[in-house]
Amino acid sequence: MPEQYAKDQCIAPEEIAVVARSLVLPPAILIACCATESSLDAGQLTRFEPNFRWFTPGNHTPEERRGQATSWGIGHVMGATLRELGYGGKFADLLTDHKQAAAWAGRYLKKCWLRAVKLEMWDPNLDDMNRARILRAVKLEMWDPNLDDMNRARILRAVKLEMWDPNLDDMNRARILNRQRPVCTPEGALDYWEAAIGAYNTGGFTTFPAKHIERFRWWRERAHRFGFPE
């Protein structure tokens, strides 16, 4: 690298790139995600959120509750999110094992990206009849032969909504049931990765964290300059 990414850099971007490839993620995206959260700086690897309230089920010790209400590692993944993703170790380990922290950040980012892609499958141009068919769990064996090829293709793409993920936001499920377009890529997001980074930061797709996304864009462009691909 021709220069440090951070004053007190705790991990080289090349190491994050290795983790990204192991998770089938674009190296530039995971590097930018982690750098947006912590600047890859050893002094910025954890933050306690006193107003956090989305704990995993169960009776937790005060130490565990505080850990779940804290973000950890170079990717600043909340402790509760780490538990939901399957992390069973000590949170503090992620302050020194930076590759492991990058891997958990990558898993969470990938989950956010997949949610963004699923939500974006909805085609706002579907006519009312076809939208109603989808919402009633379209059966392709009852296909109307008079529908043109374009609508058939649209239905075939959108029929995936029959398999609606029950973990998606309640607001989006309600919007689908009311024949409205779900809240997906927020206004201002330029691609799925920006939508995913927004969800990574806010927990959903209803808001657009403009300053956070601007920071992500800066780091993403910097990763490109240093030769990391998407």
C-alpha cells in the first residue's frame, strides 16, 4: 500500500480483501464498509449505545446486555446482531482479532444486501390485475394465455414474493398486503450496496443515512484507487 488508511491502522486492506473473497463479497465493498465504521483505526473499534433496546431473547447478565448494546470490531456490528448471526464468543475478542471482526461484518453486510435485492424485486409497473394475482399466490398452471410476454416475464420475476421472508420489516409486509410498493432502496441510494450499507447502519430501509453513505462513497472510491475490485 502506498499509504496508511488510518493513523493507527489495525489491519491492512489486503487482509480484509481476503476475508471478502472468502465470503464471495467484492473486496472494495467490505473494505469501504469497515472503514466507514471505524476508519480501520485501533482507537475506534467499539462504541456503547445506551439507548439500544433490541436484545436477543433470554435472561442476560448485565455484562451480556451491555455487550449486546455495544458495537464491536472494525465493522462495528452490534453485539445483539452478532448473537443473531451465530457469534458465540467473547465480544472483546473482536477488538484484537480483526480478520474475524471483518468476517462477521461481511456476513451482516451480505444479509443486508440480500434483503435489499429481495425487496427490489417488486415491479411498480405491474398492473392491478397482475399484482392481485401475485398477492393471491399466483399459480402458473392457471396462466392466462392472453397475457403478453412482457407481463409473463414480470410475473415470473415477482412471483418470488410468494416466498416472502417473514423476517422482513413489518412495514414492508403491510405495504405488500395493501398493494403498495415496499420500502426498499431508499431515495438517494445509487445501488444495492448503498441500500445495504444504509440497512447495515440503521437496521432497515425506511431511512437514508446521507452522511454515512457519503462516507461510504469516499472509502469505496479510495479502495478502487488502491486497486481493490468489485
